[in-house]
Amino acid sequence: MPIYEYTCANCNKDFETLVFRSDEEVSCPRCKGTDVHRLMSACGFKSSGSFTPASGSSGCSGCSSTNCSSCH
């Protein structure tokens, strides 16, 4: 069950939520609005005691969840 990042179009709050089913309706925890949009998230994994960025990622610190134009 993945945890996804969303942003609410009503109150502009970014939040994370656990999604059990792909058809599950997600609502904002602040305003309870359902006009939410899933964000692209950077992910990584821990292997052999060190952090490894997701495949194809440079791991630069300039990237954000919605914009990676600073390094790519």
C-alpha cells in the first residue's frame, strides 16, 4: 500500500496519504476538499547502509517534488 503526496486545489495544502485502492477517493485533511492532485515524488532506497537515489536521478538537492529543472 503506497503513500502518495497530494496537493489540494482548494486550500493549497500539500499532504501525504496511504492509498489502499486505486479507485479510492482522496480528500484534503485540512478542508476536506476532493479536488486534489497527486504530486510526483522523489524516492530512494537504503542499501548497504547508504542512501541511493531512485534510478535516473542525480540526487541533487535542487530538486523539489514538482520541479527538477534546476539540475536536469
